[in-house]
Amino acid sequence: MRLTKFTDLSLRVTMRLAVAKQGTTLTTRQVAEAMAISYTHTAKAIARLQHLGVVEAHRGRGGGLALTGFGRSASLGWLVRELEGEEEVVACEGETPCPLRAACRLRGALRQAQQAFYASLDRLTVNDLVTSPTGPVLLGLS
């Protein structure tokens, strides 16, 4: 299974915010520069993460970004499902329906693989992703 670039960027932004010192906030620009992501893409990812309740964003002087408690403990599987959507891996019923759809075993096999993929991510949280050696590397990014 392949994640969209948006999901990849969102997860990296979440990981960077997860290692920020308690009480410290970062700006969108700081996160974008540290993670080598465009500011525009970072802002879009943060907006989505804020909508999901994973990130708090405060504007103005003294404002910034911080990961919420929910964001720290959220299941990685849940987060990826929210960012990716739960569409099937293949589109059998699309604009041009697949002629094999009535008797195909591929669709079921891929659905089972997708469920196993998410089940493996369900066991992890954002905090799990930033334990050593990842956390110190993230802190070293400027």
C-alpha cells in the first residue's frame, strides 16, 4: 500500500511537533523548514491535523503549533485512515467497471491486505514513532 504525499507530510509534521518541549510552540514556517516541506503544503497539513484534533494552532504573538494530548496518543492506524480515507485499494466499480468484478478474488485479497496494513498501524501511536533514534534526529533538525 502506498500513502499519498499529503499523508506522508502530515505524519512527518505530527512527529516533529511530538518532540517539541512541553510548553513550547513552533510556527508553521519553522516546521516546514525543519522538515524540508513547502510552507503551503505544511499549512494545509496543519489545517487538516487541527480539524482532526491532533494539533492546536494559535495565531498572533505568542501563538504557534502544539500537538494535543489526543494527538500524542492517537492510533497511527486511525490517523492514516483519516488522512487517506478508507477507499479500497482498487476501483472495481469505477467509471469503467472491471469485467471481472463478479468473480474476482483479487479485490478480496487486496481488501484483506489493506485491513492487515491498518491493523499493524493500529498498535502504534504518534509517541511510539518518536522514540529513539527518531526523536533525537527530529530535535536536531533546524
